[in-house]
Amino acid sequence: MLLAQLTLLFAIISLGSLATLHIVSREFAPSWRMVSEYALGKYRWLITSFFICWAISTFLCCGLMTSFANSTLQILGIIFVAISGIGALLGGIFDVKHKKHGLSFLLGVPTLPIGALLFAYNLPSKKNWEELIYLAHATWISLVIMAITMIIMMNGFKKAGIPLGPNEKSPIAVPEGVVAVNGYANRLLIICYIGWLITIAIIYLRS
């Protein structure tokens, strides 16, 4: 029970840190600025807290998941979820200005949907776990949405003659005619990912 409670606690702290950033760092438009970009502002400690607490919640949740995992595929799913936690941890250590920040994305983002689906679909009984299966699908759907919106925005900036890349300064505004809603998609992904962890903890406590 303690693992579930701590999973919830750190997940809530993580989301609370992110919510606070939207209040204190309003210079970053949530419609198109990625969450990692808050590290460029005055409250770097908050974005670090967001990532670190997300990672801790993920690792705690992995411990919780092992208590009722009974198949090889479920164990494999837990490993993928743990890797996503490593990605979140690296996201807190290496911010968006660091050259290894891309590694944190590669480890943290694509792995959670794989782990979520492997774990949810190999439960011995899916009774009372429907929410977990729905949210497992929400994780990969949110990833696809974010990828599509990123491509649309980058193509729009390219057509407007504004270069984007790791060595380029972030644009300060969206040119007229460019569709940029990838920031919303990024936040949706985060809600789905952390929401999946919260759901596991709640179902465990409820049962």
C-alpha cells in the first residue's frame, strides 16, 4: 500500500510543479512551447522537480507492478516502463540546453506506451482494470498526436524561412499562417503518461 501511496504522491508533485510553471512562466506559450523549454526561464528548479518526481513515481510504480506481475510479457512491460523512468530522470538532469537531452526523450517517451500495453494486456484477469487498458491506448495515441503536430509546426516554420534545430535559437513567436499546437499535444502526452501511473496506484489501493 505504501508503494501505491508514494506513487500517487510523487505523481501529484510532478503535475503540481508543471501546473505552477504555467503560472509563473507565462512567457512560454503553452500552445507551441514544449514543456522542456521551461528550463530556459527563471524557474529551472521547478522543471527539474517535475522530471525528477515523474521519474521517482515511475520507479515506485514499477515496484508496485512487480507485486502482481505473473508473466514474462508483464515483466518485459515493467522493464520498458522503468526505462521510461530513466528517461524522465535524465530529462531532469540534462535540460533542453544539454546535448544529451535528446537521449532522455528517446528513452523516456517511446518506451512507456510499449510497457503500458504489454503490462495491461497480460493481466490474468482484466476485471476492474478497464481504465488501465484505456489509458494504455491513450499513451500511444497521445504520442502519435504530438508527432503529427510537431511535423506540422516544423514544416510551417520552414516555409516561413525560420530555421529550427539544436543549434538554433528558439523563435519568440509563431509566424502568421503557421499551425502550432504541439505544446498542447506535449502536455496531453504528459497527462496520459503520468495518468497511467496514477491509475495503477488507484486501482491497487481500491482493490
